[in-house]
Amino acid sequence: MTSCLCLWVFVRIQSNKKMRQLTALDFIHLFIVTNMLANYLNTPPNILGLIYAIAFWAVLIYLLEFLTRKRKGRKIIYGQSSPLIHNGNINIKEFKKNNLEMEQLRILLREQGVYSLFDVKHAILEIDGSLTVVKKEDPNLSALLVDEGEIIEEQLHRIDQNKEWLRKELSKKGYDNVNDLYCVEWSKRNGFYIKSMSEKTKG
């Protein structure tokens, strides 16, 4: 009964994530919870101690989740995506940083129906281990340019633009202060999707 309760707590906390979205930190949570259960089953019963341990770890998980609500906190705790290919150019530094071999990348590309590096404009290794691929001349190219009032420069680089261009385009649409924007997405096909902190969405 206790073991079921422990697993339910972990699953409930992570209920908004799919398995593929779980990070290394999430697996550490799971490992520690299961380790608690193993110790409980292999030692004389100490229900009170187990409850204290679960309560402590649950509070710690919630604190980490709170920190990751901000982009800077997510970077520190979960890391960030790695641009393996940018504008058709392979980033060898990122390959070495992620201990990735070229054939591993080619396998990931083939899983998405891409069979040649010539067809790849951008390839980004996400923090969950998945690969985001943008093909050359892809009409579905999109990028999150602003997240909770913060301009994401690496996303601007993906679409070969800069902060000045972004501020100018936002000003044309009546948004002069980036800090007031919750999110801004740009796509090659549809242009800007803008959501401010207080106003309704404008396209």
C-alpha cells in the first residue's frame, strides 16, 4: 500500500509530462523514490521515517519545479538545447559537448525522413534527447523569439535575424516593450503570433 502511494505521488507530480519529456532530473527523482521503497521493504518497518523522507523529497521536487518556471531557472537545472547544425553547417563543438557521433545524428535524421545532410538547414538536439530538424526551404520553419519577456537570441540566429529586427517588427504591431510580452512566435508561413502579459492575442 505504501509503495503504491509513493509511486502515485511521483506520477501525480509529473502527470503533465510524457515519458519522452522526462529529464535526467526526473529520473533521479524516480530513482530516489524507488530506493526509499527498497530500503523500506528490506529493513524493519519505520513508516514515520518513510513519510518524512517522502515529504522532504516532495517539497524539494516542488521547489525545483517552481525554479524551472523561469527560463533562466530551466537553463540551470535542465540545461538547454544544442544546435548541431546551423544554416547547413555542422557545429563540431556541440557534437563533442554532447558526445555525439555523426552516424548517430544520421540515424536520428532518418527517423524523421531526412536522408542527406544536404537537406538540413537546422538540427537541434533537445534536452530530452529528441532531434528537431528544419529542412532547407521548409515553409513550416518557426521559432519562439520571446519567452516571458526575454528575447531568445539563439532562436533569432536560427532564422538569421537579430534583436533590432525583432524590436522593429514588434513596434509595427504596437508592441514597444518586449518585457510586456508573454511569448512571441514567428513562422515563415504565418508570420508573428504574439501574446502579451495582459492583452488578447494578436496575429
